Amino acid sequence: MTHPCPPLGRVRGIWIKSVVGLNRNGMDAMHGRVVLCCVGLFACQGNKSSSPGANGDTTVEEREPWSTPPPSIVDAPDRLVGFSDVHGDLNATRAVLQLAGLIDDSDTWIGGDTVVVQTGDQLDRGDDEQAILDLFESLSEQSWEDGGAFYPLLGNHETMNVGLDFRYVTAGGWADFADTEYDPDDAELAEYDEDERGRVAAFRPGGPYAMMLAGHNMTMMVGDTVFVHGGILPSHATTGLDTINAEVQAWIRGEADEPMAWTGFETAPVWTRKYSDDPGDDECATLEETLEILGATRMVVGHTVQDEANPSCNGKVWKMDVGMADYYGGSPAALEITSDAVTLLE
């Protein structure tokens, strides 16, 4: 197996801080990605036993949130795991990670070279959002050091928060980000209650947690499996996953206007329910067209709560939002994909 490209900045413990700084100062984002790719190709040649902090490198604890994303398409691993919405529930998040054999009781990665994709909606409806985001960043680093990868994607609740739509934030969610530093004279923040300003500062485009989210893709293809929160339609596939991810990430970094086609319309990749809301023959035909354009075999989605995780369209789409967060009261579920089988873990 070709080792999956490291998610942003996870290049054998090397922090590409200069690239991120240039991006923040308006450097062309594509140039930043090319620089990282070149460094990544070099660094991937190195000794895989090296660890963060070796040879004077910056450790993960010392890093700032990063803003250069992983590739949109990576090679198939020996073992691929996908799971969906966790909505601010750290207990449910840990439960699904342990169900899939990915972490131990101390949140240490034990998944070896497993590649994991979480299809978004880490935020809203629960009080543990910051802990979940920070855990996912830690697992992204730990998994890479162990030969695997952990890719959290953007769901509609991440893009809603960046777009300052806070309808589903809990009281604990406001409090969780209250200590975010901000300019007390900031005119935009002055429009919000004082106890809300920290979260607004954290998630608005260019904010510290927005910059963390800008290091995530909206959609990815791992081997022959496409992962996305809502769904990829033929028009999305024709545009290309790279373009979708790049335009969304530029907005989150505060470098471009919001790309409504990808974040705001009901047909957007994070909003459509075409494949997750009891798809029929027409929806399955659309799915097949999309998969053919992408050269993929299946799609894994979340977004629409199911009674239990289940496939549709002859196994070409897996609907994985089981409402595992406390808000919904469901049980954890994950999907395991190997060269031999697709297995539901419950």
C-alpha cells in the first residue's frame, strides 16, 4: 500500500509554519499547497520511526491550528473506517472510536495503519465541541506517526458556524469558546452579547478554530470510496473535488466570499439529502452517474439520521448518521472497508 499523504502539516513531525503564514497574508493558496506537497514528498522518504519534536522540530503541542489541507484523493489503505455525525458529544465520539479499535481509554491511537474519515458535524447540539475538535487534531497527528491517517471532514454545522449561523449552539457551546482572545473594539463582535463573542471570534473566517477547520476537506475519495457529509452530485463531480475543497477552505481562511454552491444551497455537498432520505430509482441513477464520473464504487454519507446505519442503491451508498450523539440518543456505528469486504461495526 502507498502510505496516504499526510493531512496538513503532518509531514514527519515538521510544522510548515512559513507556508501557513504566507497563506494568512494572502499568498496564493495553490502555491502554498504545492510547497507543502513538495516538502511532503521529500519528508515521506524519511525514517517512519521518527517522532514529533525530533531533530528540533516543533511538537504538536506547540503548533498553532494549521490551514493547509490534505489531498482530496488518497490511495486505498489495507483498512479504511468511516463514521458520521458526533454533534458535540465526546462520550459518543470515544465510543465509536473504541468500537472501531482506534483509541484506548486514554485517547491514544491504537489503530495502526488504519485510515479514518469522519464525515462532518462535529459541532452543535452538544457541549463537548472543543474537546472533540482537539481530539481529532491529536488523532490526525498520532495516526500519521503510526502509518495511518485520520481525516475529519466539514459538515453543514461546521460551515454554519463559520458563516455565523449559531442556531444550534448549546449554552455549554457558547461557554466552551468564551476564552477565545479578541479585540474588545472589534465592531463585528460588538453586535453580539459579551458571552457570545468568544465563539464568534473563534469560528468566523480567519478565526483560530476556523483556521483549524480550513485544514479539513469537505469531501475526499479514499481508494474507490467517496466520503462527504450530504452527497456529491454529478455537477459537483464534474467540477472536481479539489475545486470544491479549495474554494470552501479559502472562504474559511477569510480569503474569499462564501461559495454558496458548496455551503449554502440545498443541493450543496453538505446539505443535500438525495442519497440519505430513502433514495429511489431516480436518486440511485444520479448516484451511479456521480460514481462513474469520479471512478468510484461507493459513497459514504451522514447528515440524515437513520434508525440504524444501512446501505441503499445496491450498496453504492452507505448512510451512516445513526444519531449517536446524546441529543438524538442513538448508538455508535462505523463502516469498515477492506479489499475483501465492507463491514458494518455496531
